[in-house]
Amino acid sequence: MTKPLLRALAGERLPVPPAWMMRQAGRYLPEYRATREQAGDFLSLCYNPDLATEVTLQPIRRYAFDAAILFADILLVPQALGADLWFVTGEGPRLSTITSADDLARLGGKDDIHDTLAPVYGTVSNLASALPENVALIGFAGAPWTVATYMIAGRGTPDQGPAHALKEEDRGTFEALIDLLTDATVEYLDRQVQAGAEVVKIFDSWAGSLTGDDFAHYAVAPARRITSELKTRHPGLPVIAFPRGAGEKYEGLHAEIGADCIALDDGVMAEWAAAHVQTGGCVQGNLASRHMVSGGPDMDAEIRRIRDAFSNGPHIFNLGHGITPDADPDNVARMLDVLREDATVGAG
Ligand code: CP3
């Protein structure tokens, strides 16, 4: 096992941390915008294996990243279960809503998703043969809670209010939806691994809005079940869990979820996370995305601070959330230079 990303996930401390970026294939790159134009719209791009492969590879050609992440979206699973899905330019996703047991009953089952998702598996297998040998291939899915927040509201929401309301008012339907998404996510990620994904990441973007016991029940438990079922089917498969906004609940999560790596958002200090989270295993993160827009000495200093804080254990360098469309592509190259040059100097 020589790929640096896989070595870090196996718990190895490397002199230079492997690096990649959430949303590294995205609108900040002119070549992405051109391919998306060619595809017509975002979903057509997701379901076109040739073009999805192309956009996944674009940041790999431009920068020396240690990983590529499959180009797709977490909302393809609800669509494969039968929800309507479309994207409104400048606003984000829209879905048909799930607010009752009747709505839920109209969805398909966990094994009905593969016809819709077959093109995604095609993208993964294209990538498995196209990537340079030192670059690891990451597959992903949304975590059940985060996906449910979009399905229940029919769109993104600032506080996940409709999902919290369904949880309080009709817990049976809410939990049945979480269970269905957990089961479907296992099948989806299993197929990605069969197609060639070497690592899987579970994105729980709205985990931070789960308080009290809800965090254990609806963020930790589904991630633990997905992780353990995948590891039963694929022994040794590395899993990255990203319960964004977990705050002090990041502590202990490696063991609670059974994940190899916990991804950190930029709401926690690297120095705190090194002492309280990295003790459990590999961590990923956590440069604030805004530095990719502003660059300059502040960015350089933050990269060094985060790298140094995590330098005593396994670490994968990344942002705390996705890179934004207004980021400067030159800052990405600079980020990798700062991360690597200084570490080499320091190690020498
Ligand atoms: O990281 C990657 O580059 C892999 C591909 C990827 C996308 N979305 C592509 C995308 C991944 C891993 C995601 C995850 C995703 N999708 C999440 C979880 C991570 C997060 O950001 O919190 C969520 C919540 C979604 C749902 C989603 N997709 C939203 C809310 C939006 C609209 C917001 C926006 O940025 O426009 C998307 C669209 C989307 N997904 C884009 C990309 C590149 C932009 C689409 C475009 O080209 O217009």
C-alpha cells in the first residue's frame, strides 16, 4: 500500500500530510464551467460517465492532489429512490417533499436504486483505471440525516427546521426514512467499492444541528451501521466520516462510528482537535474555505498552523468545507506548495 492517502488512513504519520479538497472539481475552475456547459445542466453532468470522469480528473491534472473524489451529488440517492430532483440556478436543489407515511410509501426500496445510479458506477470504474498510481479514489454518499433534511423540506434550509419538525411530530415516519436511507446508502457505497472506489466518505453536512440524544441516534448510529456493513463486505475498506459542526462531540467519534478518519470542519481549532480527536485516529481538515478566496500571508500562516498542530499523528490536509466558486485557482497551487515545501525544509 503505497498511496499516501491510504497510508494516512491506515494510521501512519507522514512527514508531509496527503492533501485534497472538498469540491475540488467545481465552479472555481474554468475548465469545469466549460464541461458543465457542454453537459447542459448539473444533473446531466452527474449522470454522464465520460463528462463526470473528465471533471473529476481536471483538478488532478492541474494540481498534485493525493486523492480524487468521484463527481456526483449526495441528492442522487433520493432521486434513485423516486423523489423528483432538480437544481434551480443560483438557488440550489429542489425535491418533491416527504412529510408523511404516504409520501414515504411511494419511494422505492434499497435495491431499486441501481438502474438510476448505474452511470455513477460507470464513472467510478472509468476513474479507477484513469487515475495516476499515487492518487487514491474516494467514493461518497450523504449521511442519512443530511439527505433526509433535503427530502423532508424539498430544499436546503438554514436550520433544518422541517426535518426537526417531522422528527418531533411523526417520529415513526422520520425514523423509517432514516432507516431506508441507511440501507440504500450501504448498497450505493458497496457498488462504488465494487467499481473501484478505494475509500468512502460519508458527508453529514447538517450533523451540527442535532442536539442531545439526537446526535447519537441520527448522526452516529446510521454512520456506524453504514461503516460496519461496508467493512463486513469489504474488509479493510477505509471510511471517512464528516459530521460537520459536531464541535466538542467530535471527541470519541472514531470509536463510536468505527471510522478510520474523522473529517473536521473549521469550527474546531486544530490544536484542540489534535489533543481530543486525533488521539483516536486519522483526522482530515480543516482550513477555512475563505482562504482560497483571499490567499496571501494569512492563508500561508493558517496552512502552517494546521499542518504543525496535526504533525504528531495521522492527518489528511483538506478544507473545513467545500471550496467556493469565487476561489482563486492560484491559491490552491500555493496551498500545496506551502504545505509541502515548508514541511520538507522542517524535516531536513
Ligand atoms: O467534493 C466534490 O468535488 C465531489 C462532488 C460533490 C458535489 N456535491 C458536487 C456538486 C460532493 C461530495 C457533493 C456533496 C454535497 N452535495 C453535499 C455535502 C457536502 C456539503 O457541501 O455540505 C451537499 C449538502 C450537496 C447538495 C448540493 N449539491 C447543494 C446544496 C448544491 C447547491 C449549492 C451549490 O454549491 O451550488 C449542490 C450542487 C453541487 N454539487 C455543485 C457541485 C460541483 C455545484 C453545481 C453546479 O455546477 O452548479
